[in-house]
Amino acid sequence: MLRSGNDYLRSLQDGRQIFVGSRLVEDVTTDPAFAASARSFARLFDLKRDPEHASTLSFEENGERHSFYYLRPRNTEDLRFRMNGHKIWADASHGLFGRSPDHVGSFITGMTCRPEVFDVPGHGFKDRLLAYYEYIRDNDLYVCYATHPPQGARNYSSDSKTSFFESPALHVASTDADGITVHGMKTLATGGAFCDEIWIGNLTPLAPDRTREAVTCAIPANTPGLTLWSRRPSAQAAASAFDNPLSSRFDESDCMLVCENVKVPWSRVFTIGNVELSRAIYMETGGHYFGNHQSNIRFWSKLQLIIGLANKIAASAGVRGIPAVQDTLGRLAAMEATIAGLVHGQIAAHGRLGDGHVVVNQRIMYAALSWCQENYGQICATVRELMGGVIFQMPADVSILHDDALNDTFQAYWSTDKETALDRMKLYKLAWDLLASEFGARHVQYENFYAGPPFLVRAHSMREAPWTAFDDKIERLMATYGTGDALPMAAE
Amino acid sequence: MLRSGNDYLRSLQDGRQIFVGSRLVEDVTTDPAFAASARSFARLFDLKRDPEHASTLSFEENGERHSFYYLRPRNTEDLRFRMNGHKIWADASHGLFGRSPDHVGSFITGMTCRPEVFDVPGHGFKDRLLAYYEYIRDNDLYVCYATHPPQGARNYSSDSKTSFFESPALHVASTDADGITVHGMKTLATGGAFCDEIWIGNLTPLAPDRTREAVTCAIPANTPGLTLWSRRPSAQAAASAFDNPLSSRFDESDCMLVCENVKVPWSRVFTIGNVELSRAIYMETGGHYFGNHQSNIRFWSKLQLIIGLANKIAASAGVRGIPAVQDTLGRLAAMEATIAGLVHGQIAAHGRLGDGHVVVNQRIMYAALSWCQENYGQICATVRELMGGVIFQMPADVSILHDDALNDTFQAYWSTDKETALDRMKLYKLAWDLLASEFGARHVQYENFYAGPPFLVRAHSMREAPWTAFDDKIERLMATYGTGDALPMAAE
Amino acid sequence: MLRSGNDYLRSLQDGRQIFVGSRLVEDVTTDPAFAASARSFARLFDLKRDPEHASTLSFEENGERHSFYYLRPRNTEDLRFRMNGHKIWADASHGLFGRSPDHVGSFITGMTCRPEVFDVPGHGFKDRLLAYYEYIRDNDLYVCYATHPPQGARNYSSDSKTSFFESPALHVASTDADGITVHGMKTLATGGAFCDEIWIGNLTPLAPDRTREAVTCAIPANTPGLTLWSRRPSAQAAASAFDNPLSSRFDESDCMLVCENVKVPWSRVFTIGNVELSRAIYMETGGHYFGNHQSNIRFWSKLQLIIGLANKIAASAGVRGIPAVQDTLGRLAAMEATIAGLVHGQIAAHGRLGDGHVVVNQRIMYAALSWCQENYGQICATVRELMGGVIFQMPADVSILHDDALNDTFQAYWSTDKETALDRMKLYKLAWDLLASEFGARHVQYENFYAGPPFLVRAHSMREAPWTAFDDKIERLMATYGTGDALPMAAE
Amino acid sequence: MLRSGNDYLRSLQDGRQIFVGSRLVEDVTTDPAFAASARSFARLFDLKRDPEHASTLSFEENGERHSFYYLRPRNTEDLRFRMNGHKIWADASHGLFGRSPDHVGSFITGMTCRPEVFDVPGHGFKDRLLAYYEYIRDNDLYVCYATHPPQGARNYSSDSKTSFFESPALHVASTDADGITVHGMKTLATGGAFCDEIWIGNLTPLAPDRTREAVTCAIPANTPGLTLWSRRPSAQAAASAFDNPLSSRFDESDCMLVCENVKVPWSRVFTIGNVELSRAIYMETGGHYFGNHQSNIRFWSKLQLIIGLANKIAASAGVRGIPAVQDTLGRLAAMEATIAGLVHGQIAAHGRLGDGHVVVNQRIMYAALSWCQENYGQICATVRELMGGVIFQMPADVSILHDDALNDTFQAYWSTDKETALDRMKLYKLAWDLLASEFGARHVQYENFYAGPPFLVRAHSMREAPWTAFDDKIERLMATYGTGDALPMAAE
């Protein structure tokens, strides 16, 4: 079943507890801080039902149509179908929704491609996971996740932290026949204001004795006892849609999750008390790979947006023909082709997974993550250099256009021979909003940390690299010559 | 005469015309967008009169006390006195006021150290300049400047652009016995909302035939016909002083200058109709060197602020002892010492100027400008990497602290073993405001462009370098060996 | 027909004129400067005939077996076959032979996939090209190329340079019924000492009136009148195979081509007198794309060698477990996966070419070229940082191992608890030879310039990018909001 | 007493034992691997006696003239005198002698400016140091040093390594009434082939229990039992002075020091058995600061050489007028001014030391070290980019110029309209020798490691930074606002 955007918006009116500072948000679909972004999400749902996208954003299984990201791929074509779906969705949100429904949706789909990892004796984890997968797929639910302990909690030495009072990290407070009670804080539910369900888990490795925190479960966003603490919504600093077309409409939200004695039924508990397993479910299934494949593609969309802006700005400033600017644009174009190549490459060099499934090449996927992380800030800086100081020459906000006398002056003085003052202002406001507003700063920080800090992302590459094969190469080369070969000789 | 902060604030209530969008600012000292920053400027004035700074922020001449930046230096001690004054003032505004009164004040003082450059036959430019210097010095006025044409105007080919309708760039519309009438737009009066006087000129080289734009003059900020078009004030996006302690209080303002038939008396016209001279007055006097020396020192202060934040953040996150973090802090400390060394070095290696004056070493000064320009963005990025995603884990704003129940939860969950939730929030909000708010983004853009785009700053270094001496070095080396020296031999 | 290594070596004894300084090389297969590298090339030929590689390094057509790089690809499988062949060959020469036979071989094969570009009325260029393709394929010849004017020639203004005396660039001196006579210099025949044939052409765009230089032809390496001027062979500086295992055995040679009235039969002339066509034959066929696809893959092999060395050095120094070193290795591993991904990606996202052929994605291929160019020097620097100063602690050369007393001391003092002195010396000498010998320096320069200087490589990306599509993206976004939308609203 | 170059050369014929591989060097002043560089050193001695440099390279004390680097500075003038001397000497060797006599000479002079650090009760270390200072000063001796354990030795855990067989690091084997016996290996005596004396010590911190290695002493280069193991001398790979004008004449040598039961009299033992003291003598005196100040200045000279080459190459290639090249040259010029500024700055901001002496500002000196380390490789890469592939277009070696026929062809084809083939070859050979020969590669490695690996150099900056002052700055700022200041307010 594919929900309509309106269905989705209605489901958000569920009594969830979101705090913006001390203010309780009554209804995210009407709250000025969230309403516009909620509608941007709703549009993604409508797009899936759009007949134009019938063959690209959904697939049929057992007579039902499902969202593209629930497809469990069995061949290259399936991987391409998924890639294409991610790209269309990311384009529709300009790559600004890092945790759109296809992110965690892909994690969970990836897990079900090798569900035996969950198959711990005496537990029904595997079956629960598969049931949950069907539940969110069949009801077209938007799942986001919170999978890290709060900063302070990480510093606690593992030996002494056994009670809640010493660590605020979410943990299992008690269990009974119906389920478990969790208590504490988890970071950071990106998309938390707009999702249906929140997956709680541990992507950050836990110390061996922190078994009480080693719980993986899922809860609805309106679960009693759960409160979401939002960072400052970017719409609050937006002057208007014209002045801040992105921060006013594409803020996916980031929320701290505070659970005060929240009850979770056993059917929604996927691991418990097993530190290793609580992380293995991502790395030993397709979870981490399908999920971050979506991230690569989403970045690709955003990069296309940025490069388009660079080109428009160069044209607006009348410098597009200058060799140094051509060089900059050529370099940006090469970067766009690089992420495109890395996305295609991880499909071409895919691997096998579980029983008959395929998975994107994880080494290339991690390499792409690192590449994006290393380059996003610099790309933004490059385009900002193209902008120069022009943004500071623009009037403070759109109101200038509504005052006839001032607008006349504005059009007379700010227009160039190629472009009206209005068009220039619209372009520079858009670019500034993407690259230099607080919203833009959040994106720089996000690209640098959403998949973990850079050293952790590189650690994935370290883990997955075939070091023995690399060493062998050296050893074979070194075996072709010795100390006695005093004169130059050919390689054997 | 040294004015008090209150005197200064009163003088700002002079009927100047500043537009924020379509809104006319009635009084910058009470307008919510400007009031707090105006008080921050006022504090600089009070500091000069503070007995504690009697020997550092002012000097006596002819029985009057004058601001430190009006001292015309005759020896190393004088240069050190000026450096010290700039540093104390920059520290008081945390390096956030790029165009504090000592910037253009130093330009004009530097010009008077070699005033004969103004000495064009048949004009009284030199005397007017010296009189103007005494006027602003003796009345303790704050001068800012607007010295570039608007972007669109630059693209106009010089052959066809002779009337106002074809180019919005400020130019001389007519002259008469009393003075001149200027008309058009100039960019970008940083500090324009808070200054007493605006210096209009041409740091951007003009095409040879654009003589009508080649005017240098000064006008009071409330001159009839002059309107100032402000970019969006950063205070507008600030939630509170706690949430945005810098953007709410240290926004120096950037304004476009629109002159509609503005009359300027001859006594305030310093060059007219001479394209070369209109630029030479900066480069062939001490103007550009003293003015940008202030910029170097102001950057130094800001860097100290940033490095202090880096250290605090590392301590707050409990990672200060980690080797990689030590290495980062060590690198930042080395960078602070680098700009300190470059400031000291340009004094130690000073040159002579005009009749008995000395000037900071311009090559080192330009090198420092380039160094700052190349490194500021990266320094900010480094400290933002130290911050990680913690800022997004903080509540939206200070209001959380005023709700007892929520505040209790906040203190319980967000505190760490070393620091209270409140202290963490205060620190991260400050760092975010400096490094990632729209105010922070403006600073990145500012550091990259206030002295011209990077390639222009490097062009100053190209212009000033002793290429012949460098070539000689090579030629002397190459003269020590020839083609006949088939065997290795010693250098002669 | 696939030649054996011995057949190949014999064919090099053909009287070609190679000068090393003033010394005429009599026989490259025995000359100490070239013999070892000749044998390394010969090994590539033998590898093609090795039964183990029957299905990977050759294919059958019309009952004959041909080298893999002559396959004209019609589908993904064919592209993968080619990629695999390039990789095996590059591995066999450790990525050190930039212009191995599969480079220009791929250029020419790519041309034949869209030969109609050559089809100029009144000429038989197309048929000659196809015939030449069959000739080199069927005789298993090694073709290299020289396709740029010498540096001095580039500066000549096009209006005055019509005679040889004014420009040394190779040009058509005369034509007759049998063919043409070419005269002048061409740069730079990499592989020139070891090839069978030299392709002469123009990858550097020519000024419109330089029609006499607009000639494309092919000549055997021993053509009368042709002399090859070699740069200093790296084997000359090599102390021994042990001390310089790569520079002594894997120097592909770089030669200036001097033609003094060299006659070329019409059958080997592929364009003449047409400036545009002389370049279009590379860009509008598959030439530039197949040829540089090989370059990407060759780089991949070299990167694997370097990363293996990095890992070995970290282990040898006992620092592989240090977090900072793990981070460095992880980053290098991600880089290796990046080039792997870009190679795979350009096959996955391939395009159509000519009549039923396919071609690697040129945008990704150019992006990979840029990526390699931007990163090679830094990768080498990274691994050199891992080496520290240890190389300078090693004895001068292998002779130390042949003196019993000194060797005893060496083994006693230079061994570590994990590794013998001999093994350490062998490893560091290898790494130094690759990364810091003159041979290594040539490779840094080569990677930076073999495909043109960086700005030219970026210009290819500029040329091929879909700017209109990028602009459209921005325009569609900007169409979703206007000046009247004063309040935040959702995206449509 | 100032020795002549000939005196110096004669003193090198002292029977010292240097091995190049297994070859024992009989006489460094005639050995082809060392003779030319020995003469380059000798020239430095002659320069000191040159009347032209009487007031810059030497000073008078007690009726004797001494080398400039032995001056114990008491004021800014003295520091400037030293700076000037270092610069003249560095210019004479083009910055290529990192360990010229003024390096360790400055270390020891710096120690004597605060000799009380050596004043351990019961030892005469302080007096011996002062006596040694007078000895080397009065006899104009060239001292170099070896102050690190060999790589393998560093990995040994401190608990088990008490016998020679377990660690090759130099240590005290025994003591008696006359002195001590040292045994083992030390790295890396740069200049070892050309010095008079070798200072043995510990700049690398030792583990607390490695007291036997905590010895500081000095021995003549020809001490019985001492052997020097040279890395490969760069002159061995040089083709001629024309082809390799620097590697053939400016190789300062790097030698491993192997001591087999070497006896050192007590008068030359400066610390023994005290791990902390063995390092404090550098950091708590002026040793490390004066010594590395010389390094900064020496780098400055080298940078001037490189920038001159860049300018010459740009001119030779006819591209000096291209904006991108102007930009590159401007950036290089700014870098030269940066190191100049940092050198001047550390004198201007000097500190006090011991009893009436002054010392360069150590924070700026360390910042300069880091700056050089971070930038040298990139500077070289930049100039190599300017060179492009032209070097590979040049004949292999100078012999081409001695063959009339070939030389005619060379001059005809390789000349440009502005420059002869010979001049071009000479320039490119020089640049290549500096930037890309094995000699050049050694310099890259040297600049990166001579003062320790980059993280250690940054650790000096970490150690010396005023963190409390930086923190105070933040705390004072944070004290100006609180949680109650809900509205923007001015800074106090």
C-alpha cells in the first residue's frame, strides 16, 4: 500500500511530544517551524503514487505495490532499480533530506537480505525482524533511527556505570512478559519530527560490559514517555520563502530522544543484552551498505544542485568565460562525475549476500562516503568563492520588492546588462541559503558527521580492505630480485 | 579630544537613512537590529578614555589626546605603540569588527605620512587631506569607506558607458563653485550603520576612460540624498544573547551606498578625474599598509578567540588528552604564533616612508593577508570538526532553562561528569554562533574578500616582490659551473 | 598472431637510432640503459601467450587470436573483458608502464569503432585506418605515439610561422605520388625505445592556419631520417637491482622525435591539412576514451603497489596498530577503492558509439583522470611520511651485504625484533625507488602531465558536462516559490 | 681563530672511517662522492675570513675573532647580527646545508646562555660545557650531532632491554676514572662526513628506565672505534656538474654512527644517567631555539632559490604574463615574505634567557618550523607543475653539447625565439636537480623530518602555547551575558 501525502500528513497528527526550547509543538503539520518541511516530505509520498513514476518508485509483490527501497535485490537490474528510485526521490528534495524514508528503510531491507545474523538461539529476533519489515513495507511507514549514546555517556568508564544516575544513555530498565522498559537518552533522530517509527540501536560500538544498553528496538513516534528535543528549526531564522527557499522548506529536523520508562513489546525488540550482535546486525547484513548507498546517491543530487548554482552564479557575474572560472567549473563537473562513477561502480562491482541476494560493493560505498566527507566543505567553499561579496550587496529581504519606490531604485541600480535586479537577488538568496545560512552550516556539519566522524568512516575502509592481497603483490615483486643481482636485470 | 561612548551613541542619532529591506531604521541606537552592536562600538570609545589605557590607546600631541591610530610613526617604538593599540581594541571586540574606527583611520593616517602623492598641480588635494586628517583626529570621528563599483558596473565596457543610465557606478554628475555632485552606487560600506563619515574612493582599478568615477571624497553618514541599504542584520536571526552572543552584539553591518545627487564641498574632495591618482593614493602612501596592518592584528585577535574555543571544546568533550586532538591543538597554536610572528615581523622589517616616517613591511603585511585568507576557512572547519554533532544535541534555545520541569530533565540528562548541561550549552552555542551561524558564514566570506578576492591579494605580493634579486640569485649560481665541468666539482 | 617475448625482442634489433646524450644506442636489448626494461616488456608478450591467460588476454576472431585491447566492444561483457585484460597487464608491470602496447592500441581500436569520422570526401583515410588497425592487430605490434609540438613551437604566433626555420614543429615538407615527407620535431614518444611503430598526430589543438602541422601518420621506429633523443634513462642512476628494483627494470623511456625529411607512404597517412580533423579523430571516436580508460586502470595497479608498500612499511616500523597510522592506511584503502569504483563505474554507465559499439562513460573516465592527477603526488607524500627518515639510515648500497664483517655488523645493529636488517633494507630500498628516486620523480611528473596539464584535463570535464541539465535543476527549483510567498511554505 | 678553507680541508684528512656500502672512504677531500661538497663547506670557512664579511660573519671578543654563531646575544642588535650571519652563510650554500657549522654551533651557544641547567650537584657538567664551547669557538670547529636512537630500538619495551644484544641503541657500557665507554648506534649524523666533532645526545625523549642511554658527550670524527655509515652519496648518481649542479656539489651527507667500545674522556661528557636532564639541556636553555632559528633562516634561503627558479622557468616557457602563472608567482612571493616575516618576528618578539641574554621567540620559531614542514613539498610540487614535462624533452646529459653534429641539431630544434637550447637545458637541469633528483627527494624528506616528524614539531607548539590565557579570553567573553538576557544586548 502506498500512502498519499495527505494520509502521511494526517498520521503526523498523533500527539507526539516535540519540544522546541520549552515550547511544545502541538501539530507538526501546522507549526510554523515544521509545516513547510512536512509538506515537502508529503510530496515524496505523492511522487511514489504518481503514475509517471509507477515503474521507478514502486514495485509489485504479491499483488501489492511497495516503495522501491523495500525491494530485496537479486541481480544488477534490481540494484539499478533501487539506485534510480533513490535518485528520483533525492532530486525531488534536492538531496537535502539525508534521512528520507528510503534511508532507514534500506537499512531494514538490507538486514532482511541476510536475516540469519539475527538468528540467536532461544530468541525470535529473525522472525520479528522479517515481520517488522513487512509491517513497515505494507503500511508504507517512514522509519528514522537514533543509534548513538549522548556525548557525555561515551566518556564513562565501563566498569562503574551500571546505574542510570551515572549515565544518561538509553538502556533496558526492566523486562516482563509483555516486553521491555527502556529509559534514557539516545542521539540523534534526524527526521524525528516527521517519521512514523523510530529505530533504536547501537551503531557506535559498546564496551563489552554495557549489555544493558545493547538493545535494538522500534517504537512509534508518539509512544508514551518518549519526548523529542529538537535543535533550533531552521525555519525560525528564515525571513521568507524567497529569502530562504531551502531552510524554510527542507529542514528534516534533528531531535534528541528522551525515553522515560518507555514500554516496548517483545515483537519490536530485535536484539537485547548482546553487545556484539547489537552492532553486527548492520555490518554483517546488507543494512549498512544499502543504507549508506542511499546516502551516496542523495549526496549526488545535492552536488548537482550546487554545481548548477555555480554555473548560474558564474553566468550572472558575467565571468563564465574567464579561464580560471572555466577551470573551476570543469573541476566541479569532474567531481559530479566522480560521485556518479562511484555510485555506478558499486553496483557494477557488487557482491553476493545471504541466500541469493546481491549487495553494493561495500569498499566502493565506503570510499564514496569518505570522498563526500572530504570534499563537501571544499565544494561549498569553492562556490562561495564564486559568489564573492555580492550577497552582502543585496537588500536585507524580500520586503524591498513590495515597496514601489524602493523597488524602482532597486531595479534601476542593481540590475546588470544581462539580468534584472530581481533575478540576481533570487539567485544569490538561494545560493546563500544553501551554502552559508545556518541551514547551510548544518549541512556542512551533517555531511561531515552523519556517517560518523571522518576517522570512523576511514576505519570502515581499513576494516574491509584486502590487506593480504596488497601485501602479496609486494612480496611477489620482491621475489623477482635478490642481493646477488648486482647489475640491472629484467623483471621475471 | 576623545569622545565618550555616550557622545558617540548620541552622534549616531543624526537622521541617517538606513533601509533594512523596506523598513527605514529610525535610530540605530535603539533599533533591535543595531542597538546592541552600537553599544559594542561605544564601548571601544570608552576604552580609549579608560585611565588604564591612557598610555596605550591614545597619545598626546599639542596638548590634545588623540586616538592611537592617528599617530604618524617615526620609529619602531611608534609602530609598536600602534600595534599594541590595535590589539587591545581588537581584543575588546574579539576581532569581530573588521572596520572598527582604527581601520580607515589608519588608511588616512598612512596617507598623511606621504601626502605629496596628493600634490597635483593646480589642486589643493594635499592640504585638504591634511585638514581632513586633523578634523577626524581632533573630533575623534569614526570613518568607514566604500571603495568599489557594484558588480554589474564592472562588466560594462568602458567605451559605451558614459551616462548614468548605462552604469549604476557612483560618478561625478556635475561640479560648481561650491563643490561636486555625485550620483550612483558604491559598494560596500562595512560599518556604515555605525560610522560618522564615509570615505568614497576607488581601490578597484578603473579603466582609463572612466574618469567620471575617479573621484575620492568624504561625506557624513547623514548627508542628504545618501541612503544606506543594509544586508540582513544578523541580530534578526538571533534567538537571544545566550543563544547568539556574537551575532546579537557584534554585527558591524554592511551597507550599499546609494547617492542621489549628493553634494560634496570641495574641502572634502581629495582626487577628481584622475584614474591613476585615485588608486595611487592608497598604494604609494602608507594608506594600504597601515590600514591592512590593522586587519592582520584584528585577525590575530579573532584567531585567539577561536583557539580558545577549540581548547574549551576539547576539554568539554573530554578528548583533550587524545593524541590526535593534541596534534590539532598544537597546529592551531602554531597558527596563532604564525600570525603573531607576521605582525611582529612587519614591524621589525619596516621601511621608510615620506619625510621621516616609517611603514610596516608591506611584503610581510600582504603575505599575512594571504595567509589569513588561505587559512581562515580551514581553521573554522577544524574547530567545527572538534565540535562534531554535539550542537544538534542541544535544545533549540535558552527558553528551556526557564521551564523548571524541562530544565530539570535537561540538567539530568545533558550534564556530563565534568560539566553541567548549562555550561555545555553555553559553550556550544557560543562556538556555533562564531563558526556556523549566518553571522559566522558572513565572517568566512568577509575574511576571504574584505581585502579583495584571493587572486588580487596575491597580485599585491606579485607587485611588491624583488624579482630581479631572485633572478640574480639563480644567475650567480649558474655562473659557477659550465658545460665543460664533466665531473662533479665544488661550488665556487 | 601473438608474438612471443623473444620475437618481440628480436624485432627491436632493427637499427633504430636512439641517442642517450651523444651516445648512439646500438641495440636496446643489450644496452645497459634499456636491456632490463626491454625484457620487462617482452614478458608482457609472453603473458598473452600463457595458457593461463588464454581467455583473459586474447580473443579469437576469424580463427586468429588477438590481443585483448584490439577487441571492439559491443556490450558490457566486452568492456569488462577489456578492463580485465588491462588490469592483468598493468599488474604484471606494477602500473609502471604508462604507454604499454594496450595504450595506443586502445586509441586505434577506439577510432575504428566510429571510423566514419575519418571519412573525408576524396580521401581514403577511413579505409587506411581500418587497414592499419588490422595490420598492427594481426602482427601484434607495439605502437606508441608523439602527439604534441615541442614547447618553443607553441609560443610562435600563427601569423608569422610558416617556414621550418621559424618553428621546429613537425610538419609536412612536401608530398608526391608515393606519400609525404615530414620534417621537424614532435614530443614526447614515451615507450619510443621499445615500440615497433610510432603514431604521429596532434592531441594539442592547433591554431587554424597551422595546416602544415595538421598531419596524422604512422612510421616504424627504424624509419630512415628518424632519430629518437632519450631523456636520461633511469637505469643509469641505479646501483643494482636490489637497490633500485624498479628504475633498473621498469623504465619505459621518453624520447623526443626528430624527423629529418622522413618519407611516409600514403597508406600510413590518416589525416592531412585539416586542423580540426587532426584532433577530432581522438575526441569524436572512441580513441581518447578507450586509451585513457587504460590509463585509469594502470593507475589503479600502481596504487595497489603503493598501498601494499604503505602497509609493509607500517608493519616494518612497528606502528601499524597506532590509531593515526590506521587512519592513514584506511584513507589509502579508500582511495584504492575510489579508483576501482571509477573504473567499474565508467563501464556500468557506458554509452553507445558508432554502429553497434559501446564506449566507457567519458565523463567518469575524465573525472578519474583528474582524480588521479590531483591525488598521486599526495599519496606518494603520505607514504613517504610513513617512511620517515629510515631510508637515510640504510647503507649506501647492496655491496654491504657482500662484505662478511660489515654484513655481520649490519645484521646485528640494523635488525629489529621483528625483522632482519636485510629485509628492512630490501623493503626501504624498494619504496624509495618507487617514491623518491629520480625514477619516482619522473612518475610524479608523468602522472601530472601525461594526459595534459591539470587545467586541460579539467577542460575535458568542462566540455563534456551537461550544463543545461544542471541549470534546469536550478530553474525548476526556483519556479516553486516567488516573491509573494512571504511566509515559509512547502516545496511543490 | 678563524680557519681558512684549506685548513679545514686538511683537518678532514684525519683517518675517519666512513663506509659507502662496503667501500671505505680513504679521504673525503678527494673521494669522488665527497670531494666537491667538502670544497663547498670549505668555501663557507673562507667566507668568514673574507674582509667583505668582517663585520657580518665574525665578531671580536677578548682580542680574538669568532664565528658569528658563537655570539651570546644580549639585545635585539645581537639577534639581528646572528640572523644576518646565518642568512649570508645559507645564501652561500643556497640553503642546501641543513647542518652547516652554525646549526649545532648555535645549539651549544644557546646552551651556554643558561648553563645552570647543567649544574647538577656533584658533577662538573656546567664547567665542561663552557670549556667545550670555548674550545670549539676558539678552534673554529665544525660540530654536528646524532641525537636519536635507531628505529628498531625505539620499539623495544623498556622493561626488558638492558643488554646490548637486545637493543642496538648507543649506551654507556662502562665507566672508569678517565671517562666512559659508549657502545651502540645513533642516528643520524647529518654532516658527519664533513664535521670535526660529533655531539651525541638525546632529543628523542627516553623512557624513564633507559638511564644507560641518557648520555650526552662529544667526540672527534676520527675517534677509534667510531664508524660512519653513509647513505648513498648523491654525487654518485650525478652525471656532471652541468647535469646535476647541486647534487654533485652540495650533499651534506647523512651517516649512521656506530660506536664499538668508544672511549670518551670525562671532559667531554655533559650529562650521564639522567633521562630528564639529557633532554632538558636543549629545551630549558637556548639550545633548541637558537639551533632551529638557523633552520628557519636556512629554509628562507632555499625558498628564495626555488622562487627564483620558478620565475626563470615561467619566463623560459613564455608564460610569465598568463594570469594563472602570475597568481602562482604571487603566491610563491607571499610565501617567501611569510618565512621572512616569521624570522624577523621571532627576533622582534624575543624573550629573556638566563642571566642577561635574549632568545628568539620560541613559539614563532616553532610555528615557522611547522610552516616550513607543511609547505615545502607543496612549494616544490608547484614549481614542478610550472616545469611541466619539458625536462623529459631535454637530452640525457651534457655530452650532447660536445658532439658537434648533434649539438647543431640540438641548438636548431630545441632553441626558442627567446632562449638558446643550451640555456634552456641548463635551467631545466638545475631545476630538476633541486626538485626531482634523488638529491631533491632527500631534501623533501629532510624538510619533513629534520626537526622530528610533523606531529612532534606541532607538539612543541602545543607545549609552549599559553592555554590558560586563551581560555581566559573565552571566559571573560562568556561572563558578559547570561541566560536571562533574552533579548540581544550590547557587550559589556
